[in-house]
Amino acid sequence: MEFVRYAEHAAVLVNASLADREDVEELLHNRDWLIPHIVDRDPSALRRIQRELRPVFEASARGDETGVVSRLNALLDRHPITPYIAGHDALSWHLHVSNRSSSVAELLIAEALMGLATLICDLDALRLGVCRASGCADVFVDTSPNHSRRYCSDRCSSRANVAAYRARRKAEALEAAERSA
């Protein structure tokens, strides 16, 4: 699996509602084969990693590379990862994270951490962000070529741009009214 996708899964994990088993099932909607392996402690383990991963994204959004790396290293120390090589022939070898554990949460945590660590090493530590749209606190992975992403989704970007446009128009109208008065 491409580790950028694992990093993007980390953002989805941080943004997910994980109150109960059904929420974990929803998180795994495109990975049906994992659903039967969900155990009772998975929702709480995933909520805990959400709280631990959010500061990594926040540090990156602040431009704190050292904070990103130190926080992620602390998580890697607490959650050891076992990668393995998969593929069908010499042209398709690639790394995956082992799912030998009995817990879906442990697999998702390992994937998230491996993805974020690889992303940071391959791109840089400031490729993670927190949405700048008013009222949104979702996190995202910025894979744009010029490191320009500021919003978690097109929807938030559009809302922010429309709000900025309206604010400019209102300011222009007030300024024009003041000049004519």
C-alpha cells in the first residue's frame, strides 16, 4: 500500500466519530474484511489515538517541525509497527503493515503511524494541517505540489471563499456609502 494513503487514513481516523462499534464499522466501510475482527476495546483505543494524533497535525499546521517529529516518535515508541513486504512479483513488491494482532484498532494505529512517518520523511513534516474554515476543526494531509492546501475539503474551501467574497463586497459597499455621504 502506498503510505501516503495510510497518512490520509490517519486524517480520516482523527476526523471520525468513534463513539461505538457501529462508528468503527463505518470507518471501515471500504475494508469489509476487517469488520468481523472488531473487538470491544477498539472504539476506545481509536478515540485515544485520535487525541494523540491531533497534536501532530496541529504542530504541523503551526509550522513546528520539531514538535511534529517528537510527537510522532513518541507515538511510534508506544505503538511498535511490524511492516512486511507484499506483492506478486519483482515489479510489485511494496510494504504493508502487519495485521497479526487481534485488534483492528492496533492495525489502524500502525497504518496511521507508518503512513505519517513515511510522509514526513518523504515529503516533509509540514504536510499536515487543520482546516482553516470557520467552524471546522478537521485535519488533512497536504499532498499538493506547492504545499498550498488550507482546507479539509472542497466544501470548506468554497464556504470560506464565498464568506471572504461577501465580506469584501460588504466592506466595499460600506466604503462607497461613506464616500457618498
